[in-house]
Amino acid sequence: MNVGKALSFGRRRLAGRSESFARDASLLLAFVLGEPPEFVHLHPEACVSENLFALYTTLLDRRASGEPIAYIRGFQEFMGHNFLVDRRVLVPRPETEHVVDTAVRLLTETSEASPFVGDICCGSGAIGLSIAKALPSSRVVLSDVSRGAVGLARENAKRLGLSGRAAFLVGDLVTPLLKAGFAGKFDVVTANPPYIPTGEIETLSPTVREYEPRLALDGGESGLEVIRRISTEVPAVLKPGGHLVMEIGADQGDACQDIMMEDGETWREIQVLKDYAGRQRVVVGRTRGCS
Ligand code: GLN
């Protein structure tokens, strides 16, 4: 068996089962060979041993059943770093990189020499740890209501060499941050909360619906329930003039702006930013206080 034949075999096995069947077959074959993804396109004649072909077939079958590639390989690239992922956490999406970019831009514009960042609903830690990587003088606190997620985020911090600048807390939204004494302390708080309306969960692709944690997806009946709580609760842990940078669903920009303006005293400079697909993806707000 060689790489070219194994690739054709994999594509046939996944056709009709995965929309990205060609890409999936390449990624899985490269993964079992321990090579970078481009290898399989550059070396169609390379040999694939019987054992590795058997392993490849097993992984193709997992993908054919709907399991995300990221869980099969055990990692996902995000902001140029590899994050360990498994069924305890949502797979980091490319559009979530806008949350990181926005937070880093805001922190670079402030005069704070050693910015302090909170990442709530941290999951694998992709957002908070990517910010820590981008800003070597920053310190980050990551929290999640899922103990499993926090365990994985801690592991990712270790692998990225960030253990010295990252702390981890388990608990609901800002509750653990307040308990740890971080009232009024953060320059920026980021969040990728669950924001899918409960009734829409069933319409998601099986790859998302059957495998990713519902806790990380389900935003209650309106999809805005956690977003609303974040808007109300996060000001308590921000410095005056600190920023919230939060991911939202593509059709939630207006509703989020309304939510943040409900209490006219708290948020100013509210902005909704779009992702590269032109869809509303990130909402930013700043607490009142010094400018
Ligand atoms: N963007 C994710 C999806 O569409 C949802 C992420 C979230 O709820 N925070 O599957």
C-alpha cells in the first residue's frame, strides 16, 4: 500500500459521510504517518505499512460516524498553536481568532505594561492562552464551570510554556474570579459563551451535536441567556475603563447591543465586529471610569 492509494481509499470511505471528505482523508493519513499534512500530497509513492493502514481505517471509520477530526487527532491548531482537545471542550473555531485579535489590539493600545486578562468559559484555553502567547508581559486567569475543561486548559498552558503566567479556576462565570479576590482587577475579560438557542441544537451537524459538549453550545431558550449574565456580571471584575470582548452568534449583534445598553450606566463604546465571512462575531464594550 502506498500514500496515493491510501488517500483514494480514504476519500471513497468518507465520501457522502463528510462534507470535507478529501481534506479529512489527507489529515488522517498524515496523522497516522506522523507527518505534516502536506506530506501526503508531495509523496504519493511513500509506503504505508499494514499496521498503519489498519489504524488509518479505524480513524476513517470514526470520522465516518461523525466524530470531529480534532477529537480523533486530539488537537486543534488555533492562532498558530496546537491545543489539546477532547470531548470535554468545544473545538476552537477559526472565527474565534477574532476574539484574540481584538483583545490583543485593545491591550496593545492601553498603556498597561503588564496587562491582566480574564478568560471565562475558557474551554481548552484557546483564547486566554493565545493572548498570553501574543503578549509576553501579560498574566491570564482562565475559568470554566466544567472541571474537565479547566484540567485540559491547564495541560495546554503547560505545553505552551505558560504555567508561570496563567492561573485556573473552576466555577460559574465571574463567581470564581470574585472569590479569588479579582474584583475590579482585569484590563480585559474575554468569553466565548454558549450562545446557540436550545431549539436550534437539533439542527446542528451531527459532528457538533453528537460530540461537542452541550454545555459549551446551549445558550438557553433565546441563545442569549449566558451572554446576558456576562453583560451584567463582568463589570464587577473589570478595572474602570476595562473591556469585555465576547464571541456572539452571527445574528445576535443587535440583541447583544440592546442587552448591554439596557443598563445605560455600565457599558460604553459598544461595538459589534464582523468575522472574515462578514458575519457579526464579536461584541466589545468598555466599562465607564477613567479613559
Ligand atoms: N460557533 C459554534 C458553532 O457554531 C458555537 C460556539 C458557541 O456556542 N460558543 O458550533
